[in-house]
Amino acid sequence: MRIATWNVNSVNARLENVLAWFEAEAPDVAVLQEIKCVDEKFPTEAFERLGYNVVVHGQKTYNGVALLSKHPVEDVRKGLPLLEGDAEDEQARYVEAVISGPKPVRVVGIYLPNGNPLGTEKFAYKLSWMRRLHEHAKGLLAFEEPLVIAGDYNVIPEVEDVANPEAWLGDALFQPESRGAFRALKNLGFSDAYMQADGSPGGYTFWDYQAGAWPRNLGIRIDHLLLSPQAADILEDVTIHRDERDKEKPSDHVPVVARLAL
């Protein structure tokens, strides 16, 4: 089973590229981030024609996530549970479902808050969201089943995951608090799929549109698939489809695909 994550940076604006990639690669399951549309504006029929069941948790103009599966989906959740005392959260950043394939696997798609600029409520929201994810993930691990939490984490885990670390020192993606929260999430018992399968420095998944980041390969690795022990045991490989960044009108992220022996 091939499970993909891709921040498409507006699914309708990039639809030609996105559909071409799905036609060529045909992942069994995919989670998309920053679809930037309400549920009704998502191109559901186009993906259904390719054989996908579609779950959308959308939002007008900003954010939005979707889960696509060639297998039936069950136990769907839209939105990350709140912790006691939390204010309501209307941002569409979380989708979860059990994929009833050859062997069931729970797949979570996340679009973790960016958090910039530092010193504002946006950074506080990022860290609060990560605490909520930590608590929910802890509960999901208790099921002791294959589990994949995939998406745009907006966290650069290590120095080796960024081409120019100095350029990101003042950014929310590279702060000790962000990286520490990511590390704490992993320490619950998750494996970083890319690090397990490859781990080579330079496995970037994002190149900014500015300052010639793509031609100069000034990338960062922020799109991750975290695997429960039951999923990590059956990981076969991880592929970063960096050629997508070279397309006309591309997303600034590229797809990352993990293959599990299911």
C-alpha cells in the first residue's frame, strides 16, 4: 500500500498538475493539505473518476485537508479534538480515517499551523495545536494498529533538514519549541518514515517561490509521515517526488510517498 502526502497549495489552482500526478502514480491513499476551498468546491468527481473515495474537510480561501483512498474508508474524523479549556477551533487542518484495505490501516492527514510571526498568537496557536496532536496521537497508539500521521508539519526537525539553517533561525518552523514538540511526538513511539527508509541529508520537500530557492536547491524537509510501530515494521521505502516542483505553476511542496507491505 502506497500512502502519499502533498501540500498542493490550492487544489483547484493546481488541478492539472495534481491530477496528472495521480494518474501517473496512483497511490492507494493520499492526504492533501492547503486545498483552500470549502467542501462543495473540492473537485471530488475528478478524483472519483480515478477510483478514489473522497473525504474533505475544507475551509474557504485558507487551510483545508482531504483524504483520498482507493479502498473503503471508515471511522472518519474531521477536526482535531480539543483539550479541556481550549477555545473552539474553526481551522480545517485535520482528517482521519481507517482504510479498509488488505489489512486495515489508520491514516491521519494534518496541516500543522505555520506559526509565524514569532511572538504572536499564531506561534502560540501552533504550539497549542501540537499539544492537542500529541494527546490525540497518544490515544491512537493505544489501538496498537498500523497508523500513519502524514502531512505538512511545518517543522524542520534537524539541521540536516534545511539547506541554509541560518536563514530559518528566526522562523517558527525552526524554533526549539517547535522542534521539541515534534521530537516529543516522535518519542511517543513513532518513526519518521523518511529517516527510517533513507535518512540522507537533503531530502527536502519544500522550496519557497522566492529568491530562487528551487534552482539553488535551498529547500527544507517539513512534510513528514510518522509511523506507529506496527506501520514502521512493514515500511518498505519512501519516495520524494521532487520533479513536481519543476512543473509549470507548481506547488511549493512536493509529494512524499511511503510504501507499506500490507
